[in-house]
Amino acid sequence: MTGAMTGTGVAPVVQAGAPPKWLVQLTTYYSDVNNGFGVWQGQDFRVLYAGRRISPFLSVGTQARPGGNQQVVSFGSYIPINRWLFAVVGLGHAPDRGTVLFPKLRADVSAVVTVPGVPGLLFSTGLTDVRYTDPRTGGLIGTLAPTLYKGKGIYSASVFLNRDRASGVGSGAWQVNAQWGQQGRYWVGGGLGSGTEAYRLLLATPFDARFSSQSANVFVTKWLTQRSGATVRLDLEQKTEVYLRKALTLTLFSEF
């Protein structure tokens, strides 16, 4: 299995503990995947309330592929602890009705701390537990990620350390991202990533899958009014000897 390598730019930057406000966003995406995998497409609706003590969020999504479709719901919160530290917790569930595109259960917890003596530098660490219908499958994903706010830029790097539950085998991935602009006006940026997948398929005869992948993305976020705007993102993912995925994502967002 591999860590979820997500880039910046899908949503505007939201600061935990900001004055109370709502953030609503609607995302739709379309992926063209070669080697007979066909078209993958889906939608996601997300709402966040940014409060002074907690900032809860709720997300509902669906994805369709040639073999079927599946829905997923997740919720969680940003939790400010003090001026130097805040936590993020989340829980997701995707009912298994015969088509599996998401984990049946996903739990996330992470902590983000301001690094003393280095203006604009944050460091986060987290743990994700992924489980499918068969309790022997899934695994754990650990994340380490520094982020630097400097001038008009935001620069981040992430390392994912994974362990498959069925086989006990470890794997890893990394991603770097950068974006430039100003909150409330525009952001432009992109990212690069690479990683490996290692997991066991519990078939009648168990099969150990081993893959490597590389990814890249670019995006533009533009505020169209003082509190609403859109993001367009392009993704390219090459899973070695499996497929090449080209994806286009559009996100509309509004704050009030």
C-alpha cells in the first residue's frame, strides 16, 4: 500500500482558530487511465466551520469506474491546543456493496507544531489507519512533513512510511509541493512525488503485489469575488507497468 499523496491547491488555505466562518467547496474530477482501466470520475462536497476552539469539517464523495461506483463520508476537526500547536483528527467510512474504491474505514490523527526560532516553519507528524472489509487487510501510514511560509510562497515536503497489515511488509513514498500567491487573490503551484506499494492480496492463493509510481501536479486557484473562487488542477500519475493516469480536477469554493 502507499501513502495518500495529495498536493496543495485543491482548497484555499484555512487557518485553524480563525474568526468563525464557513467554508463550502464542491469538487469534480475526471481521470483518463490507459491499459483498459477506463475513465474514473467523481464528486466531493465538503463543508468546514472555522471556530475559535474547534473547526469541524464534513465531506461526502462518490467515485465511478467501469467496474462500479462507491460512496464515502468523512468527518473530523482542526483542534487548536495553544499558539504553537494544533491537532487534526478525522474518520472516514465507505460502505462495501461489492465495489471497493475506498477503504471501508479510515482514521487519521496528526499534530502540527510551530518550530521555535524559525519564522514561518511548521512541522507535522501523523498516523493513518486504513481498514477494508476483511480485517486482515489495510495497514498503517505514518507521515512526516515540514512546511515553510516565506514571502508569497508556501513550500512543503512529505514522507510517508507504510506497513501492510496482511504481509507486514513496509514501503514508502515522498512528495514535494510549492505554491505562490496571496490568500484572497490567487495561488499557483505544483508538486512532484514518487513511492512504492507493497501489499498482499488475500485470494485463494495469496498474491504479493509490488509497484512503484511517480506523480506530478500543477494548479491555479483564483478568487472570483472577495470570498469565493475556483481551483483547476492537472495530475499525472505513472504506476510502473500498470497504467498512466491523467486527471483534471475543478473545485469551486465559497466562504461566508
